[in-house]
Amino acid sequence: MAQNKLNIGLIYGGKSGEHEVSLQTAFAVSKAFDYDKYELIPFYITKQGQWRVGAKLSQPFTALEELKLEEGAGDTTASIQMLFGKLASGKAMIDVAFPLLHGTNGEDGTIQGLFEMANLPYVGAGVLSSAAGMDKVVMKKLFADAGLEQCKYCYFTASEWKQGSHALIQDVEDKLGYPCFVKPANLGSSVGISKARNREELLNSVALAFRYDIKVLVEEFVDAREVEVGVLGNEEPQASVPGEIVSSGEYYDYQAKYLDGKSQMLIPAPLDIELAERVRDLAVTAFKAVVGSGLCRADFFVTKSDQKIWINEVNTMPGFTPFSMYPLLWRETGLSYEALLDRLIELALERYEDRQNLDFENGVN
């Protein structure tokens, strides 16, 4: 019956460099929901950070442009009033927030903090996990603490680079050598990443990375297969079958990931049984290392020379585009796209209920 439908706030767009990816994800998700169970309320965040809220959807979007809610949409004020409805009027206008935001201001704990303040259940990782999963340097330190093996790396801030770039270059060359990979510390979807084969390319790569963040990470080159695992759950997370990326380019960059559709995804990955089980176990370890909840995709290197498994990173809000690995991993594991969305919403509500039972006062009457 209509009154039993859950109102799901679908939040997408955003100020990050992954705005277009977010739109593709939201479009795909809108097509996969069961509209007998849910009513979707679309919230679009423009590239300037303005919010728009549309009318409830009882059917999917039919074109990508529709997601921009350019006609008859409520503004930022209306959007925030709806999000904070439970606190303002005691009546929840949204039962679960479903952020489909990638990158800055969406996957880094900021919007998760907004949902916490609004007392809203929401899909995915919490504030700490989102922030740690977004900052590749913090993430690596948590992985090290959890005993996960990883490649060698260096990092520095923009101010440190200005004060002494020569010493930092020397450090990279001594510790990592060439080729190496240069990345913005706080960006996903392979945006701003480049491979440096010599000092000149290193300087250019660092300049590119600093366009996207004030902290840059440099990693050693690893001759390895790229293997990914989906993790789903809260306190008792489950791991999907592993998948392998065979990139259409020299490495799995933004073009290969989202645009050309030529990269191969081998699902399940052609790994022997023991290695596959080890990767799945390590994916759960990585999920717990960043205090995950809901979902994440854990990305690994399996070295070609000796089959060592090194953690690369986790993504706390992996994409759901038609080319995306995460839902395909779970489909192969036995969970359909639709069932996966149902489970994510269940996990959001379970986590919210668990947290409602916590005592946030000092316990003194």
C-alpha cells in the first residue's frame, strides 16, 4: 500500500570533480528501485553547491538531463527544510537518505555529518569512515595499523612543496624510484592521477595533482594485477567474489573507468581458490580498519612475480553506473542490483536504530 512506502532521499551531483559520474550513478539507481516499495525524492546539488529538490518520483528518470531538476524544483532552503523535517516538525519527510555523491563534499564525511545533525538514517559509511576512506594518506596509516601490506609511498602538502620541493623530489626518487604514480590525496575516480617516468614528468604530475587537492600522494609502481572486492554489511560484513580489472589504458584512469567502456572486468577474477579467499578476508579487514558500514569496494594489487596481496585503497561510495564493478561483483555473488539496493537501505536503518540506543549524556541524573 502507498502509505507503507519508504521515502528515499536520493542525493546526487555535488561540487566535486565527479559530478557527472554522480549523475550517471543516480540515473542508474533510479531505474533499479522497486517503486512498489519506495518513493524517491530527488535532491540535486549543482556544481556551485546549490541544492534543488524535486517532487516524489513514482517512476524512474527517463533522461540524464531530467536529474538536474531545472523546472519546478524547490531551492536550497526547501531542500534543507525537508532534510531537517524530523527535527523541525517531529515528522520525517525522508525515511532514509541515499547519498550518491562521489568525491569532495559527498564521500568525505561532510554530508554524512549533515545527516547526523538532521537525525536521519543514511546509506553507507559514517563520518569517520567516509573521511578516512577519502584521505588516501590517513587510510594508508589505518591499513598499516591493521597489519595490511601495501606499496611504498611518500606524501606532502602544497606548503611543504613550496618550501622545499627539491628535497621532496629527492625523497621520492630515493624511496620509490621511477616510474611512480602521483595522486591527489582526497579525490576518487582516478581524477588527477598520472604516471611519472622521470623528474620532469614528476614535476608536471605534482602540479596536476595540486589542482585538485592541497595534499599529494606518490606511490611506487607495482607490476601487479588489479583485484577488487565488494563488502556489504555493518558489524558482520560480507565479501563478494573478487573481480579483476584489465585496463584499456596503461592504468585504470578516469577515461578507462567511465568513458570508453573498453576496460575488461573479469568477474569472478581468475584466481586460485585459496588466493581468492585470502583477498576476500583482507577486504573485510580493510573495511573494519576504516570503521566501515553499509558498503565499500576494497581494491588490491596482486603482484605478478610472487602473488603477494597488497591493499591499494577502499572506496566507501563506489559507483553504480552501468560500467561499475561493485554491483556486478554482488550480482555474481548472488545478489541482484535491486536486492543490493534493498539491503543497503536495510543496513542504513539497522545502523540508525543501533545508534538511537546510545546514551549521549554523561549518565549522571
